Amino acid sequence: MPQGVSPYEREDFRRVAGETLRPGGLALTERGLAACGFAPGARVLDLGCGPGTTLARLAGAGLAAVGLDPSVRFAGEARVHGPVVRGAGQALPLADACLDGVFCECVLSASGDAAGCLAEIARVLKAGGRAVLADLYVRQGAAPQPGAFAAGGCAAGAVARPVFEARLAEAGLTPLFFEDHTRLLTELACKLTFALGSAKSVIEMITGRETECAGAGPRPRYGYCLCVAAKEAS
């Protein structure tokens, strides 16, 4: 993989994954919207908005949506769908308690600081606000050691469910439900394997490193999940 190129910005990945750049497309976004029941005009953030597909869907649902992405390219593309600011999830350029909801899909595991992102999500949410979190997680085996994957690799920060839920609690977020949607990850992995020609190429895309550099020993088995969490009342 070219140095400094996020897997999400690779043209071969975008062709296969579609413009949402994640397993299942908008399916889990729709599930999150239905579960949260936001009122018309509710203020929501699409954290890690990519090229803006989810941002467009949120705006289409009658929400006051804003996108945020660290990528110059993606922020530029997403602006055709609504207001977008460049920034990182670990330091959101937003006031405390200003949002009714945050959508954070396929971001935490690649962020390099998932706990920091969750703390920021909790900070900008109003009491009772909702966080819609879809991401890779470790279903079996140990999470990768720090440094095993390149920064920005899709699975670099994936953790087991108990660790994920402990981070939510530490941030002041209460999970309302946690659903496994690994089937969507499997479907995307199969499509990528067919498009790239080998499972090795897919592993290198996910880890951000060549397989011989990704560490010896058994690798964890990854899944994909949807979690909706609420900010605790202060």
C-alpha cells in the first residue's frame, strides 16, 4: 500500500465498497436512524463523513447535519451534501452539549485514539443524546498489539466487545443495544478478495502493512457491529 494513503482513499477500495466506504452501505445508518427517532431539525454530526454519502442521508431525513473529516479530499467532496469542517475526532471543533446525535461509522478502529474520540462524542452530545457507532471489533482472539498495524489501517484499533463497552462507560455513554453484523463485513471482504485477486491483498489493505510485516502468530477474528449509546444525564 502506498505510504500515507488511507485504505478509504484507495480507488480500488472505493469501487468495491461504494461511496459509504464501509460494510453494508447505508443499511446500518438506516437502522441507527430508526432506533434514535430524532425529531425534525435535530442537530447531528457525521464524524468521519468521508465523501458525504451518510451526510446526504441525514440531511434528507430532515436533520440539521454537519460532517467532519480529516481528509482534505473527502471534506471537499462532502461539501456538496452539506456543511463540512476538517478536523479530528479526538478534538472536535464544537461546543459542549451542542448536538442531539453523532454518527461514527467505521471510524473508531482506524482513529488511533478510540477512547479520545468517545470522550469527545460524549462532550458534544446533549444529555440523552445518541451516538450511532458502527465498527470493526475483535470477535475471537487477542486484539493486535500496538504497532502491529500501520496507523490508519481499518482494523488497527479494533478491540473486543468488553473493552469497547468499558470505553463507552468511561466516556459517560450507556449502550442501548449492541448488534453483530459480521455478515456485512464478510460480504465486503469476499468482494474485495475477488477484486484484488487474493486474501493477502485484502489483509494488507486492512492492516496497512505487507503481511510479512504484520506480526507472527494467530490473527484475531474480526466482526462488525452496530451500537447505539446514550449520553448519561449529568
